[in-house]
Amino acid sequence: MKRFYKLAEAGPLDSGYTVLLDGRPIKTPAKQPLFLPIKKLADEIANEWNAQLETVEPSSMPFMQYAATAIDRVANQRDTIIEDLSSFGGTDLLCYRATYPEILVQKQSDAWDPLLLWLKETYDVSLHTTTGIAHIKQDENSLNVMQTILARQGDLQLAAIHEIVSLTGSLVVTLAVMAGHLDAEQAFDISELDETHIIEEWGEQAEAAERRKNNKKNLIAATKFLTLCDQ
């Protein structure tokens, strides 16, 4: 759609904040008030609206998308979304290892083993690892602990967490990002380790390069949004 406003700015709404377009509060795609509990978050979303040119491009406003998703979807489907996120723990990327070549086996061990150790030391959660792609059953108590951590998060946080776990394929990596143990760059490098190895061995196709570029950009945005939500 064409840009129809001159100025976006944060403004008060109930006990929190929203974004005003020329003084009028905006709504989510489902026509709900865009309620934001943190002014910095409202300021960031206002900046996204101000950065639009002649045409408003929703894909260029990730913070707006996460906030709207939290209000329109997460608030009404919390249990389903938490279950969906928790399921990644049962098939976590870090638990499925290569058998060859030896250099990739070592890369995975060097990058992934310390994270599984961190998970054990921080949350007393132990995950089994295997080689190949055959499913390995994880301890139910460990999975329940990770689900409990997710259930403690607010709707805004869950919207960003959903993006992070979808991009990385790893609940362990996502928990580490949530805890501030990993930043977005580190999370990207760890989750893209196999792909990076292939590129180093065989080169990179343009389509794959574009996908990785977009994934990294989205991962950085989701991590920043999550950090703002926790302030």
C-alpha cells in the first residue's frame, strides 16, 4: 500500500504504549490495538514506519510483525505455540551428528558439545546425541524443563522465539540466545555449520547465498526484538 502518513511516533495507550501515525493509534492486521508495554519497543516500531518510502512494505518491518503476531496469534494460541516450540527439543539440530567427513564431525563436536554442556550446567537438562537422521528419543523430564522455560515467556517474547527456533532448527540454540549466552551472529554460525562446511568445500550458489543472507538478517532482528522485550 502507499504511504498515507507523514510521521510515526510512540504514544501512550492504557498503561503502556503504542505507535501513532499522524497522531492516530495503529492497529494490528486483526484490528486489535497495538499495545506495547515498553517505550523502546514502540520507538523501534515507529522507526520502522518512518523508514518506509512511497510504499509501505510489511516485510521490511520485522518488529511490527512480531508485535502483531504476539497480539493476534500468540495471545489466543499460547498452549499450541508452546507445544510447537517445545517439539524442537525432541529433534534438536545439535543432537544429530555426521559420521563423515572427519573434519565436519570435529566441527560439529567443537561447536555443539559446549552448548549441550551449557544446557546441562544451566538447566540440568541432558540431551542424547546420535549419528545419522534416525530419530532418537529424549528424556521426558528434560523436554518438560525446556517446555516450562518457554511457558514462562510473555506473548511478545514467544513471537520472537518462534522465529529464532524456526531459523536455527534448534531449541538449545534458542534457549542460549534467550539467556544471552549466544548473540545472533553466534547462533547463525552454529545453526548453519553444516551448510557453511558444504560451501567451503564446494562453493555457494546464488540462491543459497540469498537464503542465508535473509536468515541472518531475520535472526538478528528477532534477537534484538527479544532483547528489547526483556528490558
